[in-house]
Amino acid sequence: MAQIKVYGLAEKLNPVKIELSNIIHASVIQVLQLTPEKRFHRFFPLDNSDFYYPSDRSDNYLIIEISMFEGRTVETKKQLIRLLIENINEKLNIAVYDIEITIFETPKYNWGIRGLPGNELILNYKVEL
């Protein structure tokens, strides 16, 4: 399981939302080996007055937060971060300095999914990668 939130300036984020979602989804399928139907993305397009960021970032600045079950190796998480940055940079021409990614991991039992705690679910993918 992975749920993803993306924050950015509305004028820059809205035009690329669909393509960005596709890039993110392809990356989590490749690295985390999630199945294609596991797309949980939320976009938060913000007004200039609601989004403060350092002066060395551009208007394309993105914050991507990934919440997922704990259990992936450090190398798997690094691979996901690298792939996301590379693909977003190449396909959307967003500078690597304008892309920040944070991964939050929680135990499966802290998730409530389909009426069950996450640790009671039967998953069709592996978490320990």
C-alpha cells in the first residue's frame, strides 16, 4: 500500500497532474511492485499565498509525500526516490532542485483498509522488498 500526496502551485501543478500521476504510478509499480489498480494519489494545488518555499526554488517546486506500509529496504526506498526524481525531471522538465520527496512508513496495523486493520489484509503484492 502506498498513498501519495503532491503539493505545488496551482498554476504549475494543475496542467501536469495527469502526467505526473502517471509518472508516479509507473514508478511505484516498478520499484514497489504494486499492482496497477493500486493508484492512490491526491493533489493539492495551492495559491501563492498558501505555499511558501525557499528562494532558491522555482515556481515548479513540488513536494511529494508517500505514506506506505513499513517493510521496504533502505535501498528500495532510495531507488524509488531516484526514479521519481529522474522521471519527473526528464518527462516534465522540472529541475531536480524543485522536487522534494518524503517517505512516511507506518506499521500495517496502523492502517484501516476495506474494514480491516492493514495487518489482517491478504495482499496481492509483497511489502518486504
